[in-house]
Amino acid sequence: AKRPKYLLMENVSALVSDKFIGDFNLLQSSLQKIGYTNFTQLMNAKDYGVPQNRLRVFMVSVLDCSQAYYFPKPFPLTRRLKDVLEQNVAERYYLKEEQVQKLMAATQSNEPQDNVMLGWTRSNTGKGDPTYHPVSVANCVTAAKRDNTQNYVVEPQVQQVCNLIGDREGKFANPQRGRIDSPAGLAPAVDTAQGGNLVAKIIEQAKTAHPSRGIIMIKNTPCWVRRLTERELFRLMDVDENDIDTLLNAGISNTQLAKLAGNSVVCACYYHIFHALFIETTPPPNTQTQLF
């Protein structure tokens, strides 16, 4: 009835599967009959600056269209998972011992390299127990928080350990002595450091500091595991920090905030869609306008 000049639709990628493609084509046909030209594309958030593997179908429909619309082209991802993580996280996000054991039973790898998260895979039907493995971008943020949808942050305990392997007085003249570092943020050589069984000492120190947290061993390094915070979830949706502050201070429960993030849209994808629609009038070379 309103006939706006532009329409924008987003939906899950299953919309173009054999099961639902007929419905999608019917929608496009209905819009064409009343004067719209439709342009469709699959876009993944990780191809537009956000470290989240979120594949969605987009359709831009233009009324009385006089020229083709060209979707923005993907570009290399430079933002990393660690760029969205908070430094000081409340205790409630950390997994307990029994939760850690259950998670590790479903983990395929114990070498996350330079990654800081465990993501999940599951069968095409979505049934069965998930398996976890290191991920360079977060799995899709969802409204449903079940074991087969969670992203988990792995926090290696590789802080300063001078107090564990000091000299006779328990101190080092060089404060960097005893520090465990690696480009990956892990400590592959921790078991060879002087002072005996340093791994056991670090585990003991970690358990003393936070007795309720479960510990897993990755590359000979004790690690804590936690869920993403609500702020981190909204960062993975590319929400502005000021807007996140507003959301977190709005009196909404943490459970509802997490659902809100999962049901939201990735702002970066919309930015680039609108930029290509209203700012970039020159179509990029070798661009396809219709896929379905």
C-alpha cells in the first residue's frame, strides 16, 4: 500500500535451499508485479569487517528501477576475535569444572594456535552432540543459548609467574625473568621452565585464585573457559559502543540482552549495502546482480 522506493530484506541462508527457494521466488515475483526490481545476494559478516561467521540472504528491491544495483564486494578481515573481548569479566561467565569436562569431551583439538575461541560444528540436521574446535572467527551469534550454539573463550594462564620460580628470597632482579610469552598467547615451553613442575604450580595458583572455575590443558598451558558477555555479543553484531552502553543500562536482563543480540543484524553489512545503494553509483567490475 505504501510503495516505498526501496525495500531491504534479510533472512537466514536456508531461504535459498531447495525447501524454501519456491517461497522466496514467489515473494520476488509478487514484488515484481507491483513494480519492484529485486537484487539478491548471500553475504557473510566475516567478509565485511566483523569476526563472525554469519551467512545471510539479502534482497534489495527498488521501485521503478532505472539502473542495476550492485552489492558491495567482500574484503579481507583484519579485525580479530580478541578485538571484541573484554578484559575484566564477571565470574558468572566462567565454566565450572563439570562444564569444562563436558566441553572438552566434545572438543576435537587441543591446539588453538593463535585463536582465543572454541567454536562448534554439528550435523546438517542440527541434531546430535556438537564438536568444538579452534575458530578464527566466532560462530553465528544466535538467540538460543544451548550447548550446540555457544562460542567459548579460552583464557590461557600465562601471566607473570616470577613468584613461582624465584630465587632464594622469592624475587628476581629482572622482573621479566620467569615470564611466559609466545606470539600465540600460549606457552608451549612452560614444562621446560626452571623451577620443577611449573605447570602444576600454575594450576595450583589458578585454582587458589578462582576455585570455582574449571581448568583445561591446552598445549601444556592451564586455561579457563567462559561464555561471551553481552557486550561482546553486541560487538560481534558491530553495534556502536555508545549504543551498547545504552542497551546494558536499560534494565534489560542479561538473558534478554543475549537473545536481542542473536536476533539482531550485523550493522556492518547494512552500512556497506546502503553505501553501495546511495553513495557508490559506479558499479564495481565483474559484479553479479542476480543469483537466485
